[in-house]
Amino acid sequence: MCGITAILSLDGGANCPRVDINIDPQVLNHQMDESLELVKHRGPDARGQWFSHDHRVGLGHARFSIIDLSPAGNQPFHDAEETVHAVVNGELYDHEKHRAELAGEYDFTSSSDSEIVIALYRHYGISFLSKLRGEFALVLWDAKRKLFFAARDRYGIKSLYYTIVNNKLLVATEMKSFLPFGWQPEWSVENLLRKGWLWDSKMYFKGVHRLEPGRYLVSRNFESPDVRTYWDMEYPDKRTSCPWTEKDIVLKLRELLLDSVKLRLRADVGVGVYLSGGLDSSAIAGMTKHLIQQGELLGNDVSGDVSKMSCYTIRFGKDSGVDESDVAQRTADWLGVDLHPVTMNEEELASRFENAVWYTEAPIPDVNGMGRVAVGELAHSHGKKVILTGEGSDEHFGGYPDMLSKMFLELDLSWPAPAFGMPESSKPFEAGREAIPPPVNSPASTKRILNNSSVFARVSSFYNLPFAAWTAKHAIPDLDLETAFAEHFGAQTLSHMAEKWHPLNSASYQWTKSILANYILRYIGDGADMVHQIESRPPFLDHRVTEFANQIPPSLKIRYDPVNKVLCEKYILREAMRPFITDEVLNRTKRAYLGPSNYREGGPLHQAVTRLLTEENVKQLGFVDWDQLQEHVVKGFRDGDQRCFRSSLFVAQLVVLSQRFGVRPATDTNSPPVSTETHRARIGSNGAAPMVQITSHL
């Protein structure tokens, strides 16, 4: 929806020694403006900034108007006493209810959903976060209490990063917004080696953290910030019987999902739906049609005409092996709605390669993000600003092949279902097992506390780079990495995984906290969608839906089909969505959203990659072995070696980040800082503060 930047000059603390700096208001104003300029793709409609009288606190906002398109909805927002100030990115769906409840004690000045943040904070204090329903990232400053506060939604649909530069805490929607404040990005070779940026808060740049989903950051009296949790996923004790019947669950799940979709249809702009050939997006499209027929409005369309509903899909070549546009077309025909495909050939993908990684800030070695950027561009050209999407279903209903085998690890004592017959179900079991990367030879203790999950194996296989020899000193054995992965979840959660939760629920938790939050929602979610000003809304990630879904017995998520002799993933969701989808979709097995992965030597993508992977560019990274990389490129494109193809894409994406962020080369010794003049030229600054090296890694 928007882009935000916030700044807080810190007083000190263990991580932030006090530095007396004369703050130049003119320079700071200019830095804030440049920071917002770097995310103007996220907020083209208006721009605003606010600073405290001493300029120790600053809030900036680039607006993408969705609710209340008038200037009254521009941010930052302030209370009547001018003591509480806030900037918000995202959508808050219960704002009308809260507005009515608090109307007697708060003087609202707009119809914007975001304005309820200040009203709720004044009434409930920090605990107001539990009242928010939707996707959001926000920053609030309470001048009376000298309290600086930032928070991110429960699943990380909206991004939020923070770092400390020259004793200033910087918080922003995208990391590129730190550049005007003198941040000099440096590669975190250790975190690239350990792939920690895919599952913990530390990014691939030194000293930069993402605020993790369901957490908030707080600083009091200008002191160093603390990060705390306000919400987390929970699952029932695996030994406790489920109190509901299957019919009860189907009806309740259907009710919750319809309500979630209904709320996400509300906007003062055009709304559409992304539609693939899968269950999730088809269900969203089907429920949307049903709600329009029940009298709900589709965004700003007051006609109530279902035929005006627009869906968008990606069409790959028929020989790609991944094209599902024909299934999507049959679904659209059944619903009686328009389907608009964007045809993605290799040239189209290659043309979006660099921008996809620059805007998403997620170097992921596949082409999925480029396809998502393209379909967003098509929807934008049709006047759509809001799109409903299907992310989050697989994590909560057992939708991944990796999860099928979890049903065989332990009996589901919560549901009186017959046991799976191994002879009959061995085929899907083997299919699920083969989809899992070769497991790390984990110690028994780690296997136990992670409840035999394969998520770490999946994360650790994301990329395998030809690292330079000197990086070996930073390498961490896989066994220690898996232990670190486990410990990141905290002692209480690990105890639940080992003793309380069914293995399927443990796997769902780990997948949601790592791959969903840090890959799916960034690279093929909000990050890609906002390139062309598309606010994506995933109804499956409404926390009222997920909290109920997490109570559903595993045996109702993955069920054996004795007729077809296969395991049926997302069984209970299929039953709940039966009225809204075709029989074809109802009976299809899960197929992941994947772009093609075989590209010829000399083709457009190969040319785009090799244009970036020059010896000079690779050596500018500082941590990649040039000779090994050349072999990877040849094997990846000429021989079709998928491991080498992915590593070639990944290094090319790192080169893009290196060039556009101006990252200094990584070395095994300290290198001299990049000159201030070079940095200013790169970001187009005039009179920006001098470059400083990050002094705290939080």
C-alpha cells in the first residue's frame, strides 16, 4: 500500500554509545525526502513527513491511496494534542468497527483505515496490536512517554527493516530507504553462508534486521530498542480429541473464509483476483463471485455485475511443463468472469530480471518473481489497485509435498480416523519423500526438537554458491546450522514441537516462519506486487482464519482417498470450498506455482545473466570464486544442471544488489570505506550527511 521511513536519534546504551551530533534540520528533511523517493513505486499518490521540534524523531510516508482517496487520508497522522504521531503501511479491515467504538473519545479527521492506529493506541496502549486485523507495518511516536514503537503484522505480509547508523535508529519498508541517511551496505558473508536471512531476523547486509512477523520494536527515552513478540501461532495438544464434527469444521471454515474475503473486497479503487489453476486462487475467485451475488461490492464497482469481475493469470509456453492457464480459463468460464493472461516467454522474464531483485530485495534463484511482476503490470494497466491472492493456504492446510510424509510419523490421536494403509498409500508417500531434499544428517536431539521436520533441509537447499576460499573461516557445519535454526524458535516453541504438537503442525509452523514470510510473501508477494502499485490481499492469512485452521486435526488436512488410492492434501479446505470451485479443481492434486527452470545457452535469460556475471562484477562482490562460477554458468545453461542454474541466477542477483546499493566488496580484512562523493552520486543526493560506518549490529 505505502512506503514508510522513520528515524530516532538514540541516547546510548551498550550497542549505541552516545554521540553528540548537531542535527541539521535542512539536511535531515532532504534525507527523508530522498528516502521516500527511493520507494515512490510504493506510494505515488502523496508524500508527507513530520519531525519533532528537535528533529530527533522523524516519520515519513509515501502514500498509495486505497481507502479515503482525499488529502485527509495523507500521512503521517497525529492526534489532536499533537503528542502521538504515526505512519502506517497496509490495510486494517476492522477499522469501521473500531471507529464506531472510539468515536466518543477520539476526533477522527479522515475515513482512512490507518487512522485507527492512533485512536486504538491512546485507548489500549501497546496492547492495541491485538485489535488489528489485516496486513500492516507501522511506526508510532508518543512524545509524552518518549516511546518509539514499530510493529509488523502477524505473518509478515508487509515488510519492515531496521538498522543503526551514526547513532540513529532507522526503520523502513525497504532497505534502500536507509541509503540517504549515510548507510553504507556491507555484505554479511557469514549470514549468506548460513542462509540465516531466510529464517531469522539478520539480513544479508551487516547490521540490518527485518522485524519478524508478530513482533514489535520499542525504544523508551531514546534508549537502544528491544524487540518483543505480541502474537504467535499455537496448535492443540496432539493427545486431545477434537470437540467438533467434520461438518462443524467445514461450515465454520467456510464462514470464516467468506468473511475474510468480504472484508478484502472493500476499497475505493478497482479490485481484481489472481487466478491460477490451483485450489487456493480458484477458491478466492469463487467466493468473490458468491459475495458479489450476495450484494457485496467489488471495490469501487457499484454495478453488482459479476461479469465485470476481472481475474489475472500467467501463461507460460505449453512446452514449459508448468503452464496452468488452460485450467484457469476453464475456471473463469465456469464462474462467468473475465480472465486476462500475461504471456511470459523467456525474453519477457529476462527483461524483468534486474528490477525484480531491486524492488523485492529478495535474491531468490528462480524466475517466479519476474512472472509476478509482469502479471501485476497487466492488472495495473487495467486500472486495478487491489488484488486478492491465495498465499497462506498451503502452510495451514498441509498443502506441500514435504508435509505428506508427516502423517506417517505419528498417529493423529485428535481424530478417530482409520490409519493409513501403507501398501495402498505408498505411492504418494514416496512422492512426498522424493520431493524433500536429502536430509541433513541431524543429531537425534535436533530431529526430536524439530519433530522430524524437513523444513531446514528445504531452506538449506535454496542455493549453493561457489564461495571464495577465504570464506571458509566463516563456514558453519550443517549440524550446527540446523541447531541454530531450531534455537531461533525459542525454548517454549521447541518444547511444544517436541512434546505437544503433531509433526504436521510442527512442519507448518517452521515453514510459515521461514519460507512463507521470507520468500513467498517478499519475492512473489507484496514486494513484487508493489512494483506496479498493486496491493495484494491474501484472505487465507487473516488471523481469525488461521487460528481456527491451526485447531483442525491433521487427519482432516491430509486424508487418504481409498477410491483413487492417493493422499489428498488440503482435504478439509476442499470440502469447505466445494460450492465455489469446479470439480476439476476440487479433484486436482497440488501443483506449486513455478516458472520454467530450463533455459538454453545463448537465450535471453542466459544473456541477461552473463551480462551481469563479468569477472569485474563478480570480484566486486568479494566472496564468490570466479573460476567455479564460470563452470556453474556453463553447466546451468548448457547442461541443464539445476543446482548450477540456481547458483548462477543467485550470483547475478547479488551483482544487481551490489551495483544498485553500492555495496563495498567483502574481504577477509577491513577495506577502506567507499567515498562520500560516490555514494551521493549513486542516490542523487545534494547536501546529504557524510557517509558513516554502521557501529551497531543490534
